[in-house]
Amino acid sequence: MKKRLLALLMAAAMVCSLTACGGTGAAAPADASGSEATAASSEGGSGSGSLTGTLKIGMIGPLTGAAALYGNAVNNGTQIAVDEINAISGDFKMEYQPEDDEHDAEKSVNAYNKLKDWKVQAIVGCVTTTPCVAVAAEGNNDRMFMLTPSASATSVTEQGDNIFQLCFSDPNQGSASAQYIKDNNLGSKIAIIYNNSDVYSTGIYQTFSTKASEVGLEVVSTTTFTDDTANDFSVQLTDAKDAGADLIFLPIYYTPASLILQQADSMGYKVPMFGVDGMDGILGLEGFDTKLAEGVMLLTPFSADAKDEKTVNFVKKYQDSFKEVPIQFAADGYDCPYAIYEALKYYADKNGGLDVTDKSNEEICNILISVFSDSNFSVDGITGEGMTWTANGEVNKAPKAVVIKDGVYVGL
């Protein structure tokens, strides 16, 4: 923050234009509405090297199909960040190209190959886990750096040292949810409904169950479903009700969650429900009565009603551009280009400058791996302050929780 203030004072003294220099922690310019462009910032760079050139970044995610809500949110958030970075970064620019994978592994690899033909140097993505596992393996062979906004399974980062997560990993979501429920006395007799055909859902369930036992939560009902049976949840809900559950934990995506809420309502069964990041998006589901989600809680790194300046500015830009409130996936997408940008600035400061234009994807990959693995490198984003990464690609940041009230997310 000191560097940001210093940059502002220097800019004022020099009576510069609104385009800031590319040093670490550089201040963002005022946009047309007079608000400061939001930006993540890293601490630790102390050199004077400049970052120059044009970096080609791609995004791979479902822009059509059943998971399109996630992919479009990431794409929208990424585009806002790229536009802001290009406005503040002086002689450094980002060129951005998104590709649709329809939440399909084979199509995701095809999208990756299209980006390679375009000479992409780094990738935001993939958005969903199964495609990301497939592409990460290809990317590791090609030495392509990937920063996924939302593919949270540990199997993603197990594909190689080239892929990092900006989202919480599944184990972290499960254990953090159990701890949050315990610490805030949200329930003591827990029912769990999870998708045993989905690696995301199963991974969160497993760590939640382990942590629940450690902290003294009693799991009174555990029931499952598969992708093929995700249409009737009467058995699961009846089991939870008969077991006396005072909270249902749902480590699942928003589509089956919406059906569970509808069917619980038709049964007259009212019980608090707690989900994770895959449920974010339920309020935008076409045809869903948002009144049914009143009081639903979920763990997330982002709350659109937060009052900090970065979040307020991002939400305003998102609403102005896309006429809707951004969900967590949009915020994750927004933080990814900034994290890459800050990492390159950090490297430039440490090494007397960096021109990315003629760098191969292998060279960019090695640079970004070295920085993201550096314990002194951190990023302040809208999904977490002081974000750092482990050498195995997992992000460290504090979780938050929100509750749905009157059709919007409100911080708990």
C-alpha cells in the first residue's frame, strides 16, 4: 500500500496523464466515472526494472452449455481486468482470447490447441475441473503456464508444476466449511448430500467429513446421487429429516442444489443449508424462484456487497457492462490476469526489466512458476488479500461466508 501511495504522489507531482507507470504496486487511473480502477498488488519488488511488451493470454471455459454461467462469469471478469491493466500498465499490454470448451474435456483440449496456434503465452483456466485436468497435462508437456480461477480438485495441480489455482482447493473448502459451521454454531447435527460421480463434490465431502469429526460436529445422515440421478432428492431429504439434521451441507453445483431446495419446499421441510463455491450462481439460474434460497449460506472468497473500494468498483463496472451482479467466478476471473501481471512486474523489478513480446510460452512459464513459488510474492485481490501460493500450486487466502437475503448475497 505504501508503494501505491508513493506512485500516486509522484504522479501528482509530475502532472502526468492518467496512464500510470508499470512498477510494482502502481496506482490505477481514474476511469471515466471518476472511480479508481481496481487492481491487485504485490509486495516485495524493490528493483527498478520495467515491464514491457505484449503478453498473449487465453481463457478456456464453458461459454455455452450447462456450465456456461461459470464460464461467462470468468470471461467477463477476465476481460474487465485485461482492460484495466492495459489502461494502467504503460508499455506493457495484454492481448486476450477466450475459447469455449462446453465443459467437455475433449473440446477443452481442442480449445487449447487453438490458443497454441494463436501463440498464447499463458492461460487463465480451465474453468471446470475435468477439462482442466486434461488441458493441464497437455500444458505441462508444452510448458504452458496456467492459472485456473475455479478448477479446485487436487487432481488439477497434480498434472504438473505449470498449473496454479486461484480458487480454494477442494480439501480446503471441505475443512474450512466444517470449521466455519462449528465456530459460528450454525448446526450440530449435520446431513450431507453429495454427488459421488463428481470428483469436485466427493473431494469436498471427504475433507468435510474428516474435519467435522475433529471439531465435534455429528454427521447424522450421508446420502449421495450421481449425474444420472440428479432429478429426485426425496430419499436424501427424507433421510436427513428423519435423522434430525439441523443443517444440510451441500458440496454440489447450483443446478442440483436448486432442485433440492424446490423439493424440500414441496415437502414442507425447512432446514438451514450450507454450500460451497459451486452453488454460487443459483440466483442467476433461469426459472428458479430465488425466494426458495432465502437463508442459504455458502463459503466463498468473494461477496459482492463488500464495502472495500476494490470490490465496489469491480461490482459497479460489472453491473454497468453486463447488467448483473458478479458471482464469485467473475471475481476469480478478474483476479487471474492481475496475479499474472503482478508476477511479471515482480520478476522485472528483481531482474532489471522484462520484455515479454519475444518470450516463448516456455520462458514465460518458467518465470511465472519461479515467482508464484516465491514465498515473498503476494497479491491483494478482490477474492483475498495477501494471497500466496505453495510450490504445488495451491493458493493461501482467507475464506468468507455469505447468506442469501432478499435475493442477494450478504456477508455473514
